[in-house]
Amino acid sequence: MQSQYEINKSIVKGTVISICKTYILASFDGNVGICHISNVSDYLVRSLHNFFSLGDQYDFLVIGDDGLGQIILSFKAIHPKFLKSHKDVIPTPTGFKTLKEDLDRRLKKL
């Protein structure tokens, strides 16, 4: 990792260049960083497309280096509303619709 980034201190503005099932890639300052799904939110993340859009910019915290020079990023570390310790419940873009549908389906089985 370049010395200009301090682990757990440097915040970078990355442009999302790839959204995969379990991680995203973001480019910044001529580098590419990876943000694993576990570093997006403490809550269940069904799809990274619910959080990110290709070409959009987001702030990330540099949290490490994979030993091969790839920078590891965290989204949730600087967005406290995505942490379970946050006092407010934050619905996903679809709200609680999926949960309600699942509950209704389960109740019908009883």
C-alpha cells in the first residue's frame, strides 16, 4: 500500500467500477480498492446493488492491505447508520416489504 494511506485513518472518495456478489471495487487516486460485503453494513446485505451504483462516488475508510498491494476498504466504518450499534432502525430501499411478505406467508401456514 502506498504510504499516503494510513490504516483506519485515511478516508478516500472512490468511484465504484465493479459490483460483484460479495464485494465491490472502487478506484481512487490511481488505485483500486476492494470493499467486501461484510464491510458494508452490520445488517444483512442481500445485494450490493442496494447500496452502490456503478460510476457513483462514495467515501470509504482504508482499513488494510491484502499483502499483494490491494487496498481494503470499509463503508460501514464511516457510515454509522449501517452499524447495529446505531440507535435507529434503517430500512433498506424496499423498506420492510420483504419482511412483511415473509411474515404473512408464515402466518398463513399456521
